[in-house]
Amino acid sequence: MSGHGSSSEKGVNTSLTCQENYSCGGSEEAAFECDDCKTLQCVRCELELHRQEHLRNHDRVPVGPGHVPYCDNCKGGNGDSSKRHRSVVRCQNCKVNLCQDCQKRTHSGSSKKKHQLISYPPPPKPAEVNCTKTSVQNADAPESSERTRLLEKVSSFLLVDENEEMQVKDEASFMRSLGCNPNQLLKVVSIFGNTGEGKSHTLNHTFFMGREVFKTSPTQESCTVGVWAAFDPIHKIVVIDTEGLLGNSSKQGQRTRLLLKVLAVSDLIIYRTHADRLHDDLFKFLGDASDAYLKHFTKELKATTARCGLDVPLSTLGPAVVIFHETVHTKLLGSDKSSESVDRLLLDRFRKLSRFPEAFSSVQYWGTQTLSPPTDFRGLQNKLEQLLDNNATRSPRTTGVIFKALQALSERFNGEITGEVAAHNCFFPDEYFTCSSCCLSCGSGCKNSMNHLQEGSYHEAKQRCRYSAHYDNRIYTCKACYEGGKEVIVVPKTSASSDSPWMGLARYAWSGYVIECPNCGVIYRSRQYWYGNQDPVDTVVRTEIQHVWPGSDGFLKDNNNAAQRLLDGVNLVAQSVSELSVKPAKAVTSWLTDQIAPAYWKPNSLIVMCHKCHTVFQDNDNKHHCRACGEGFCDGCSSKAAPVPEKGWGLAPVRVCDVCFEQRASYAEILASELEEEEGGTLARKVGEAVTNTIGVVATAIDIPLGLVKDAARPAYWVPDQDILSCHNCQREFTAKLSKHHCRACGQGVCDECSPQRRTVPSRGWDHPVRVCTGCNQKPGEL
């Protein structure tokens, strides 16, 4: 337990240094000599040692001018081991104090005969010694009582709960909970380790003289849930106690992520382990924490540094690490390998596991062997005080800066973690800190940090995307602008921005869709010539495959709003089907369906009976087309639904006949199948050209009820009417009196009060002001 500290060479009395190494590490000048401990002690070591119950009655003598210490090697004369002699000389080479007998025995040989010896004055008389003993026995009382008074008011408080929610809401509350001055500069010390390792007990004895500031419990249940904090007024530090690893708890992923947030705001961390041998989990935890700190937390801490105006960035170097290892039956690390340093042994363990603690300013080891309780925390105290006194890498800071750093990390990195991610092989996988969104087309995850959309930063994928016919995620850019150093996205649409709705539709029916660049004007018309029209990709545009993220507006690369533009531009009076007799209504519906039906559908005029049960259709019977084979069926023989992506219907289930339903491939086979784009003209995509090409015939033949063509004319990104039950903005349910409208930007169903604005939506092909909802109208820039 005792160790001999080094002595200076300024003189006899001033060269006496502490021999205990209990609190000072043997670096401070001796102030007392304890007859029972048989050591010289500085003020700090004497105070800490004799505060213990079984050491309070020791006799101590103050080290004053002319004091002569006991011999360091002496065991007493005549073999009496209970008696020690006073020193007569001090060897400046050996750094030991020697009595006359020990000097003759150890320094009479030729090797030490030339050592420099300094003589001590004669020892004090017994009467003088007894007088000084009485006056000094309680010399530590004032300082001890002052430390006790300071620690009496210290208590811990819950800083962050197990759900990663801050329980202290602002800087003022944080400062009041700590009980410190607002301008006081502090450092942060936190502790980590597996559950049941005695982390709270270690903090109580290391910083609070054994007081139960942090709750401890002998039961099996964990006594620390969440993150708790307390202020040490003696060392001027914020002490943080954390929940143990490998505990039986729900939301294990979130609780593990919380530990890294605490680590990031700490200046010094203690990893407590009570195992007889250092386990691999210790090195994996520290190595993974280092990687995650550098990858995910450095940027956020730099931003916090800029906001708080610190001179030394929080993220320059991570905290220092002290591995506190307590053993019972095994030797301490490095004790049987004197030729190798402990630091080298630690680095070798990290390398064997392919972990590299590069984020930490240092990783040090302190071990103690406890053959019988209580645990000796003196060496750990000394190690921590030395590291806390070093401000070269991590400077102390105010409580406001500490709170802002933890708050910034809590706001950025939060949210539930699924069970699959939590079972990851790494302690801190990227999924704990990155955006959880995945591309709907290729499945690639976003590589940006969590909650990045709040800062205006868009999704970024980890890999390139692949084309999906269902999402049609191909975009076009003007080739001329690209060659000029600009990237301008262009959208195929029915008419140019300079055309009126009627004129644009007339030109569309004659010349086909157009591609218009904001800088170059109209650069392409699909039917500009009678024959020989080239594909725009070969002439005027470049193509790029983009990712489709959940919640995005999607892609519109076709002229599929032509029919809706017709309905918006022509003021038709809606008529109910009941106003027509059954036969004319059925005739109009069948005729219109044949005009806009895909090529593989059997025309309604040729369907006289169900293709399966051969039931003859009557005038009021409904005919249904199977989206897979295109034949006509009754309702009973085509009541099932299944995806038909090979025909261009996407992955959403659509009506199919019973035979095709049984022959449908599995979802995995459908996704892997090669999609046929030419035969994939869905109803919503073909209706635009079909209706506009036959606009003259329709207008002169009969006033078609609006309800018959409204669903057919609906653009692909619009939410179907039957799925709209309430307003997307105000949540009011739609009734006969409350009409539903579609926002031309997002496609959601809204009421009239929530969509009073009119704006152009170039990205959707609406170059003239059209209806938009309040939410889209508030978006900055061009829609």
C-alpha cells in the first residue's frame, strides 16, 4: 500500500516527501509522520487516510524544521521488528533515509561508499515529541469539517431518462440542479461499464468521501436507469453516472446510443470492470465508441462550439479514458510482464480485435487487487486528479456549454431503433445515428445523420439508384444547358408555358407533348414531323436515375395531366348517371372505356358473355376487364386483386380474373421480372392522349357526365377520390356539401378553404396558375 516518493535536494527538511501515494502520488512535501503507519504523509494523504474509522486513533507528528524521519530500511536493533530507529543520514543517490546501523550495513561496500550522504540533526527529546503529539492529533479537523460541509448538500438528479429525453429543460435549471456558480469553469467525468460492476459505488468513494450521492442497491435490479449527474465542489467537476451495459432492458439500442452522447460531452471517462480478466467487450465498446464519435458526433460538436464561441473546439480530441480494473484472484495487467508497458499491452488488445481508439486523447490503465474488502480507491483518485489537472487537450467550460452540447446531440440523434438494428454485431452501428429513410426504388439507405431534414439538408443515398417503372424515377436535363455548365431539369408536358389551356391542348393533339427548358424554350415536340421524329434522349436531353424517398412528391415524366387540364379548362356541368336512362349511360361508358383502354383489352362491344362462366350480360350488368389477360368477366369471376406490373399497373393490387389470380407469380418474382414499357400504358397514362385526340367527337356527340371521366383523367400522383375521406390539412370529413379538391402540387385531397391559392406548378406540368393547398403554397421557390 505504501510507496516511497522521490525527494528533492534542496535541504534536509524540505526534501522530505510523502511516502503514501494515497492522494498526491508521492509528489507533495511531507507534513506529518504517522508512528502507526510508519510513513511520511502530505496534508492530503494524511487527511484522506485518517478519515477512515480504523485509522483515526493513529499518532501523527508534524514535520517541522529540524524533523528527523524514521529509517526507511530499519527493522530495529537486535532483531526487534516492532522498533524503528531515527535516521542519521540521507543518501541522495539512493533517495532513502538511513539510521546508523543501516548505513553501515548498506553503504560500507565499495559500490555505495562514494554516495553523497547528508547528516540529520540530533533527534528531538521525548518530552518535545509528546508535547507536539497532543497538539496535532486534531490538526485535520478544520479542513475535514469543511470538506464534509461542502459535500453534505450534494445530491444527484436525473439528467436524461431511458427514452433519451432531457429531464432538465434549460441552462438555468441545469445550473440550479448542480448547485454551482453560472460562470464557474467545470470538467465532466462519467463512468461506464456492465451492469452490476459497482459504478455508482466507485463514484461515491472516489469523489464524495463514501456518501451515497448516487444510489446503490444490493438487489438484482439495476439501481441506475438513465443518466444521473451531480456536482463535486471539491474538484470542481460534473460527475455523471450511467446505466450499465448488457442489462435486461427494453430499447437497448436507444440506451446504448445515450451512452455515446454522454461520452461525447465528457472530458474524462472511467470504464469500470470487476472481472478478473479484461474481456473483449471492453475493447469493442471503446473501439466502436471511438469510430462512432469521429463519424457522427464531430460535426455536431463543432457546430455547438461555433454557437457557444469556444476557443478550443469540443471535438478536437475526445475524452481521456481510464480503465479501472479490480481483481481478486488474478494479477493486474502488466505485473508479470515488466519488460512491456501497460499502454502497449492495451494497444495490442485493441489491434487484435481490429479496433482503434483514435478519438480518445489517451487510454490508461489503473488496477487494484482486493484480497479483502473494502476496495482501495486511492490510486484511482490520484490518477484522475492528474488527468483533470491537465488542460492541454480538454479545457474546462461553463455549465451552459456543457448543457448545450448534450442538448444538441439529444435533439439530433433520437428516435426509436428497431429490434433488427439493435441486434447488430457492433455496439454503435451506423443505423443508430443515420437517417432511417430508404429509397423506394432500390432500397438504399440515406447516409445523412438523423433529423437532417430540419436543417434543410436533403436525403443522400449510399449508392446509385436503379430505374423502377412503378416510380418512373428517370429525370431529364437539358443537354444544351448541361454543356454550358448548368443542370436544368425539364419535364415533358402537354403544352408550352406561353400557350393558353385551349391552344395548348389543340397543339398537343396535333404535335404531341413538348419539352420546354426555362433557358432554351421549347426544345422538343414528340410529333413535330410526319415521320422520323427522334427520341429526345438522343437529341436534346440527358437522363439520370434519381432516388425515390418516402414522403417525396414523386416523379412526373409523362403528359398524364392532359385529360385533367381538359376538365379544368372546359366548364362542364356535372350530371349524375341517374339522370340518363340505363342504356344510354352504359353505351357512353362502354364507348369511353374502349377509347382509353389499353391495347390488350377486349373491346366492350365484343364482350357479350363472361369469359369464364359464360353468363350472358344484360343491359344493366357491369362488365369487368381482367388487368392481366384483358378478357371480360362478370363481377363474381373477377373479384380478386393482384399486382400486374408487367402490364404497367405498378405494384398495387388491381382487378384480375380467378384464373390469372391463381397463375400470378410471387412478389419476389414480380419484382425481378422484366417490365414491358411499351405494353405498360396504364389507364391514367393513356387517357390523356385518347381524350384529347377525340375531344371534337366527344364535344359534338354528347355531354359526357363529369363523373365518368374524372377518375380516368386523374394524374398518376393524385390520391384517388375513393381514398380521400377527409381534408389532408384540416382533417374535416368530406360530405355532400363539403367538396373535395386536389392540390396540383402534392396531389392530396383538400377542401376549398384549405386550397384558395393559385400558383403555377412547373414540376408537374402546370404552367398556368392552378389550385394548390395552403401547405404547398407556403413552400419557398418554384413548385
